[in-house]
Amino acid sequence: MSNQVKRSYLEIRSIDELVAKNKPFNDLYLEKVNPPDFQLNKFFYKEIGKNHKWIDRLVWSDQKWINYLKTLGVNTYILKHNKDLIGYFEQIFDKDNLDCEIAYFGILKEYIGKQLGGYLLSESIKTSFNIGSKRIWVHTCSLDHKNALKNYLSRGMKVFKSEILNLN
């Protein structure tokens, strides 16, 4: 028996289309991880992904993580409350096409339901436009958090492609 998963691809092409979510409480800040720290990316990928069947990077060696983060155009941002880690996003900027993918995005389980996802997505879109992107895109699927698609749509992103995947 196979399971069907719906994957949606979304995009936003102008900062004017962004329906930004304001900071839900004080002492929140977004920090670019510089220099890159593969351990942070690996931590967020595993912690957030374990609830959403993120599995493709679980087999990555430390060297593969390091090489990925050295790739031109890959940036990681961490959302913090005081010194506590809340969530993250990875963006991959294609400077030739002025295109930016929000490759991974998520909030740690203990912070879900506190209006932080909309704020973090707003900040990821703003950050992506600020580096020169003309188009920001993301994909999500029915395995992601139940409000993921709603969050993307609520921020002004539009679906440009959908597909059904059969998983065994």
C-alpha cells in the first residue's frame, strides 16, 4: 500500500505582496549564522524534521554538511528568544537568476502555537528580498506541520505548482 503526499510549490515576487506578521513578543531576534555552523543546521534539521519525515539529510556525513554550507548562496538564519533557539531557515540564493529558495524552515516543537512561524516566515521573505532576490520560493507538503501551507499563503505567497507523490 502506498501513501500519497501532496507537495505544493509557492512563490512571492515582490516585497509589496508580503503580508508581514509582526514580532509576537519582545526579546526575539534573528541572527545570520556566520561563519556557517553545520552542527546548528544538522540540529534543526533533525529536531524539526523528526515530526515531518525529513529524512534525506539524515545520512549526510559531517563533511557533506560542511560542503553544503560552503556552497555559494547558502545562508542560515536562527530565530532566538534571549539565548534560546526557536527556529531557523536556510536560504539558497541564485545570484544569476536573482531567485531565492527557502530550502528549510521550521520552529522547534516547544515553540509551536506561539505565533512565531508567521513572524519567522515574514523575516525570511524580507531577508531574501534584501539580498537582491526578485523571486522567493518554497515547497511544502502534507507531511509538514498542518499550518505550513496556510502560513505561506497568509504571508502572500502563491501556489505555482502542485503534485501528488506516491510513497511506499
